[in-house]
Amino acid sequence: MKTVTSKDGTRIAYDQSGQGEPVILVNGAFSFRHFSGSVELANLLSKNFTVLNYDRRGRGDSGDTKPYAVEREIEDLAALIQAAGGSAHLWGLSSGAVLALKAAASGLNIKKMALYDPAYRIDHSGPLPPSDFQQHVTALIAADRRGEAVRYFMTKGMGAPGFVVTIMRLLPVWKRLTAVANTLPYDAAMLADHIPGQPFPADKWSSVTVPTLVMTGDKAVVSLQNTAQALAQALPNAGFRSLAGLSHTNIDMKVIAPVVTEFLSR
């Protein structure tokens, strides 16, 4: 494990592997650097790149200086990019894809971005989170009701069926989910700049000229597929890929890794 110190003094932990141009893995909600998908992707990409697989603040071995702000997470990425040599590619998943976008918009030295299922909702093709979603999940965490926060986030925010979450409570994965539940308000805040169900404003991403590949799976819910396509169209320098057999919850890194490698190496 390595660490960097962010601008506000927070320690950010990461693992580094491989050789080549640096790629930073930016995980989504519930994920951290020891999450199986992150470890697998890091191993696959490290055949061609130097991979920095980090814990977003509040997760794993990283610190969690209060108060939280999205800008602090951008500063965390700035510190990681500096540690990587001053510039890097980014892989972003779900809310991590949104964080990567915001980091690029802030002017960080990002070479390319590969984004999977950015977690915005730009239409009414699926259930939308309640208008007080961020406030409610924050209140649950403030009351230390982690299990309820996980259930609420997954059902009301991600659209997971209630019976699926009930089954998950009986599995070993539930302990890992509740361990990072304190960061769910951070993921909610990451998406708060966009009104759910509304299209992107025409100029929202016009400043993000970083070459970008936006991906989704052809088994993803329609709302996420629509968002990915809309984002690829909104970015000035982006392409779009729909990957066969994948969804938001079924992400095969053996399918993802070659696509990301080809794009970043191009």
C-alpha cells in the first residue's frame, strides 16, 4: 500500500502495479480498492499500464476529513495524478465516472478517460430517486443506521428490487456494503448538480475536451444506456460502446479490460 496526502491533509491510500502510462481507477458507490472487480481490472490493465487502484476518501485505508465536499475528491485525484508523474488516464465506474468527469472539467491533467455507466439519469425511462434522496440517505448515516442506508440507496437510488436487497442481507457481501455505507451521502452529493430525469444542459460538458470512451452494457437498464449515449454526444471528443452481455451489476472485467486497453493505447 502507498499513500498520498490530499490538499486538505487527508491520507489517500492506493495500490500500484504494472508498468507503462499511469491509469487511475475511480470506483463507484460501495466499491473500494480491495473490491474484487477493482482488483481484477487492476491486474488485467497492469499488463500494459501502471495502475493506481485507490480508496476514495472515507473508504478502506483512506482518511475522511470533514466536512465532505465534491471538490475534496477532485483534490484527492489531483494528488494521485501528481504521484503518478503529473498526468494520467482515468477509469471511472458509476459515480466514479461522474467524479472523473468533474475532475476533467476542473482542469486536471488527464490524458484520456474510459467511463462505464455514469450514474446520472437524463430521462424518465426508469424510476427516479426521490427529491429528498440525498437528505434522507445523509440522515440515515448520521443516525448510524447503516443497513437501512444501504437498502435505501440500492432500492431508491439504484432501482434494485427490494427482494434482491433482502437476499443480499443474508450473504457475506452485506458486511462489505455496510462497511462503506458512511460514504453513500458522498455518492449522492456527486450527482446533486443534475436534476434527475432532465437532459444535460447543452453546454454542461462543453469544456471537457479530454478524449473519452463512454461505455455501458446492452443488458443495463434503459435509463443508464440512454445516459451513456447522451453523455457521449454531449462531450466534444467522445465515443460510445455498448458491450454485449454486461449490465450495471454484471460487469465482466475480462470484457472491459481489452476495450479500455485498446482505447487508452490508441
